[in-house]
Amino acid sequence: TQLVNVLDGIGDPLPMRNVIVNGLLHSTEVTIADKASVSDARGYIRQQFTRLLGREPNAYELQGFADAWTSDPAVGPRTIIRAIVGSREYQSQ
């Protein structure tokens, strides 16, 4: 109840939502698959776009995310989610 009242008092809850999502991404209480356990990177990327943005990625987006996934060992599920929730599209929802 207190958090809802705080968000109502802010007027624009988007910055607070972004702080909460960022906190969840870094939390040990949220389980996000590790890169090695994802057998289909493109399928995972599509799934996150659908879950977080409510749409499929276009060909350019899918290729960019998939290229980053395969070429950079540091890019995995958490990075994909962080990139999507950091996008203007997500933040304007």
C-alpha cells in the first residue's frame, strides 16, 4: 500500500518502475536462466520481446540481439532483458 501511494504521489511512475525492474534484475530472488542453459537463443529473444513488449522482434532487432549473443560471451539472458527494459519502447508503456 505504501509503495502504491508513493507511486501515485510521484505523478510519473515510469522512473520508479525502471528502478524496481533494475533492482529485480540484480536480485538473487529472481531466477533468470544462465546462457549455457538456453538452447535456442533466437527463441529466447523472441520470448522476451513478446513478454516484455507484447510483440515479436523485427528482423533487424532479432539479428542484432542474436549476433551479440553469439559474438560476446558476456551477453546472455540477463543482458537481453536489461536491453529490452532499458529501451524507450518499454519505458513508454
